[in-house]
Amino acid sequence: MRRYGLSLFAVVTAVFLSVPLLASEPVSLSPKEQLGKILFFDTNLSSPEGQSCAGCHGAEVGFTGPDEEVNKGEAVHEGATKGRFGNRKPPAASYAGDSPVLHFDKEEKVWVGGMFWDGRATGKTLSDPLAEQAQGPFLNPLEQNVPDTKTLCTKIKQSSYASLFEEVWGKGSLDCGDRVLATYDRVARSIAAYERSREVNPFTSKFDFWMRKKAKLSKEEMAGLALFEGKGKCAECHPSKPGPKGTSPVFTDFTYDNLGIPKNPDNLFYGMAAKWNPQGTAFVDTGLGGYLKGAGYKETVYKAEMGKFKVPTLRNVDKRPSPGFVKSFGHNGTFKSLKEIVHFYNARDVFPKCEGMSGPKPGENCWPAPEVSSNVNREELGNLGLSEAEENAIVAFLKALNDGYNPEK
């Protein structure tokens, strides 16, 4: 079992955030949070203009991929430049502020913290992984495609909110000259402030109100919670118990796992030009291990992490603008419903591999092979022995983690 304590800053932040708002209660943002919100939603900051952070992290779906047609297939969103795609579905930008600086826990023998699916926003530069993550998409040619920090700074300096920037960070803080990198850090810290705000992390799910005895979970939801914490082993990586001083759980331990997820054959990254993807359809996403290898770690370190991806929060995992709206699940979005991915967790090792089989029916008589076959977690998932009714109960509980519940209705 893996449990990790929070820093003092995280505890104080979580205590503030964990008091649930009513669904209709307005949220007051600080000037820094308001600046971060404007930056987060500003479509003028990309090159060409048109793509904001929210373009891949929509509030209506829990700050992850908001395009239903994309979710139905490739799951990877197109960047500001037409025809360019990343290799993974957008992770949630909410409930991520407590992720510590990436480090190896020698006692538990696991990597913890950082941001992005592969942990490459380590937090070691800014002492804040969330802020470092906010810097990544701006300069990524497959995402917002801004050519350099000076260009981004100039766009902000010419914006209607330039005065707010200097109000928050001080006169002369919007420096696009010799100190432009300091300005870039301020941009990132502003976005991180918004991503930590109560607007993004309201803790307004039915589960939150149930924890405070202001709502009742249904019989099926209660059964799902018991399975989540017991037979289903979900809480091993998605802790569900209150944290320090009764703070609400964020349903991730910020570690990394190889769940044995197969490739998503619809991923448009496979068809990208060799400049972006020299391996073509043979591309294999090695996650944390790939990042550690590229960062210069020894083979004895990175080899054990190949195929591992960050454990996501389960808050808002089923949040959607309408009941029939399709979301995607897993780091590459290969699964298209909560039921499908819960069934995969339950029965991944029960069926043989689909490859070479006559009449394969994934999830019924087989599963596609994992993208990375080494380091697959076989202790906490794969053959859980859950019945269909038990799978459905877990799904019902997961739906109770969606923000926006009103206990007064």
C-alpha cells in the first residue's frame, strides 16, 4: 500500500480548498488567480492564434479533453498548427496542486510527484511541478507552438490585462528583454495559482457532501465505495480517506504505474512526419521510464519505470456536459467509458491477448497486448474477481466524485 504525506503548504491549501461550496455559490478569485484564469483562457497566446490552455483542458469535462469527436477516436487534441498532434490525451489540470517535486521514495521504492503523464515537469526548477507544467504547452510545437518566451511576453504586454500583470507582480515585472525568463516564470506561477483556486478545485461532489454528512450516497454508491477501498483495490493508488486535519482526498497518490494499457490505434501521432515522430507506427510510449532515460538516468533506474504513467486524480473522472457525451480514459484515451476501463482493471489477465485470435472481441474473449509488456502491475489489478454488478457499483461511486452536486435539491 502506498501513502504519501502532504507538505505544510499543501496541507494549508487543502484545508482551505476542502470546505465544499454549494453548486450555486460564487467563487472569489485573488488578483493572481484572476490573472492566471485570463492567461488560461486566452486564445491569442498561441501561434497561430486560436488555442488556449482551456482548448485541451475544458472545465465542463473536469479540465481534460473537451472535444467529444476527438475523445471518440484519437483522444489526442490538435495543436495550434493544423495537422500537429501530441502523443497523449490531456491530463486533468485540476486537483493537481499537491503533487510534490518528482523524487524517488526509497522506502516505498516508487517515483512520486512531477506533472505530465511522464513526470517531465519535475518541479526542480521552480519548486512547483504545476507551474512548470504550465510552461510546457506554450513552447511545444505540437501544442501552442509559441516560438520563444519573448514572443509570448510581447503578446501579454500588448493585451488588455497587462496592467493586471504588473498589479500582481509589481511594476516592471512584465519584462520582455533581458529578464524575459523571469517573466515566463511569473506567467506559469499565475496559471498555477488559478489551477489551485477554488474555482478549479471546488470539492463540490456528492462524495464531499456525504463526508460532511450533508448528503447520502445511494446503496449502490456505498457498495461501490466499499469495493473501491476493498476488493477492487482502487484505493491502493487512489486514496479515498481524509488527509491531514480532515482534508478531502484528491484520489491520487501521485505515483506511476504500468497498467498494461494497449496502444490506441487511432492515435494520430503515429501518422506525424518523421520530424516529430521518427518511429512512425512503431512508436512506443514508454512514459516515466522514457523521460528518465532521456534525462540521463542510469539504465538500472529507468528500465524499471518503462511504460509507467502518472496515477491521475479520479475527481470529475465522469464529469461531462451531457449524459451521452463521450470521454476517453487512460493516458492514450484508448478506453471510451468508465465501465470499459473498470472492466479492464478487473479482467485484464483473465482473457488471452487478441493478437492472432480468430474473432477477437476485446473485453469479452481477449484484450489487446499492452503497449509496454514489462513492469505491468499485476498486484493491484488484472484479475480482481469482480462481478458485473460489482463493476457497476464502482462506476456508480466514481460518478459521485463529479463536482457540481447540490445537496439542497
